[in-house]
Amino acid sequence: MENFGSACILHFQSPSEEACRHIEESLEIISTFYPQVSVKRIDFEEDSNSGLCESLNVSQVPTVVALFEQKEISRITEFDAEKLKTMFDLLKQKIQQKAIDERLKTLINQSKIMLFVKGSPAAPKCGFTRQLLQIFQDKQIAFDSFDI
């Protein structure tokens, strides 16, 4: 399958279908609020798109498929503006979750021991953090910390 980026809405359409025109109008409006999501229009009737239609099991228009990292996460086969917006919201959540996961992975791999604490070793902001840091310092255990 063609690479459509990490977050994409595919609109399988036919110019002669009224519902496709309504979806297209809605996609144009909704997509302006979600710049991180790409929208691709796929002409269902064009022979060069038959492989893509087959790989995603698209057999009718309109069909709108939401892909995140090349995997289908949502699909609609009728005009429903609220469901279209929900598709964008779902992709936005996936993008945000991926960014959080990557940030946490970076923090966790920054040190052999990473403590997530309130405050810092120099200025703890709660009793538990203070006690935890004191134990690590008393035992001379090397660590990094992150202020939550």
C-alpha cells in the first residue's frame, strides 16, 4: 500500500455521487482545524486505484477510511459530518498519544534510573518525593529525575 503519512483520511469518491460531494465539502472545512492530518481524494472509478481499493476492501462510494501509521482505525460509508469530525478527533488523539509515548521513552532511556517526582532533588515539593530522594542519596544510587 502507498505511504500516506502517519495520519491520513482517504476519501474514496465518484464525481457523480451526491453524497461524495457532501463529504468532500465537509472534509475541506473540518481539515482546516486538523493540519496534522492529511486528506487524500481517491477516484474510485480510476483503474490505477483498483489495487488500493482492493487492499482496503473498498467496494462502494462514498467510503472514508482513517489511517494511522498505515493501519485502518475508522471507516464510514455514508455522509455524516459528525462521524467525519470524530475520525479527525481520533487521529488527533493517536498523534498526541504517540508524541507522549515518544517523550516518555526518551525520558526513561535517559538514565539507568529515572525518578518521576514532584519538584527536584534540590527542592522536593512533597514528603514522598523528599523521602524517596533521601533514600537514593543515602544509598548513593545514581539517578536522574523529572519534575512532574
